[in-house]
Amino acid sequence: MQTRKVIDHIVHWLNDYADKANINGFVVGVSGGIDSAVTSTLCARTGKSVIVLNMPILQPPTQYDRSNEHIKWLQANYPNVSGHIQDLTATFKKVMEDFPKEIQDDLTMANVRARLRMTTLYAFAGHHGYLVAGTGNKIEDFGVGFFTKYGDGGVDLSPIADLMKSEVFEIAKELDVVQSIQKAKPTDGLWDDDRSDEDQLGATYADLEWAMTYLENNNNEALSAHQEKVMKIYLKRHRANKHKMDPIPICEIPKELK
């Protein structure tokens, strides 16, 4: 990958999209992970105003601290960036009080966290007249659907959604993103512990990227036992989450019935 040229291309794309929409800024949620760090840095390089939000919800200290470290680094290097901590723990606890206990399984409440963050991002974006920049990469957004519908999947534009996770790491290195983030295990930050994305997915990002590339290339090579296992994980996730990746189904009414 021609990393510097890819960086320039994305920054130009962001500027062009914002200019055509007559928008002069972006809002990005930062989680202490590589995707949000790269996205927020690319937005900062446009020269437009950028608001970065650290939105802890019962967050492990390591994730919270990495987010703050990244915000400080951004503000030190890009004067157009302003950082804010918007603690949503009390909001989340109030939701837990109000929701029926019987619907509060772990996954449901993890998705509620993501949707509270989306609501917060759009509150800031709406007030300032900015765009919400998504932080999903290609394998998550179009491979295994590893995001929350109307949570971190609810955005105005997606700067890194055509990049594999490995390519995001390459860009992070070129951008000189803080080392603690470059070295951290990827996590979605939706749990009270430090479980990684790969713990939840059951496969490494490298393996999932291989599976996606294999299928895109219509490869017919024989698979090893490990590759067959990875392919099953990939296809199971892809099929189960396809509703997130496809447009909302619309019931079209025949003209003769109108």
C-alpha cells in the first residue's frame, strides 16, 4: 500500500465531501483504539474543526487513559482539534434502572452503550453543524459486521471503511499515532473488562482478512484445517450480520394498489 498517498487521498476526500455539504467540521468518538485514533487524525489533517469525544461508560482505566492520551496528542499537534470527556456512566445506569430487568442481557446492554455514544456524537454534531465521522474498517463494516446497528454504525461518512485492519495499522504508524494505541489489542470498548475484538470474534483480524480476500478473489485453492475453521467463523458472522450491511428493506406497494 502506498501509505502516504492513501492518507492524502482520504484527507482530500474528507475535505471535498465536507465542502460540497457546506460543512466545516467533524465529530469523532475516540475509544483508545487504532481505528478511532486514525480516523480522528485524518479528520484533523483536513484543517477543519474537529471535536473528539471520549465517552466512558463503566470503562476499564486502560481504555479511558489511552483515549485521553490520544486527545492530548491530537491537540498538541493540530490546533483545529478540541477534545472533550463526556462520561455517560450515569446515563447508562439510569437506562438500566428504567429498562425491564429481563431484557438486560449482556449483548443488549453492550449495544445500548454504543447507541448512547451515537446519540451523544450527533448531539455535538447537530449543535455545531458538523459531520459524524465513522471509525469502522472494511473487515468490520463489510466482512463480519462487527458493529452495532444505529450505534457505531450510525455515521455520516466512513473515511477508513475501505481499509483492512492491517492497513489501518500501517496508516497509524505513518501518522505517528501514540504507541500505547498502536500496541493495544483492538477492543470495541462495550464491556466492563478488557476483552479484545479477537476474543469475541474467535479469530484474528489477519485470519478474517485472509477469508474476505479469499472469497473476493473467488479462490479455489484447498484449505487447511485452520483455514476451514476461520472460513466457517467468517461466513457465520457475515450471514448473521448481513442485515447491518444491506439497505433497510422497503415493502414496495404495487401501483395498482395505490
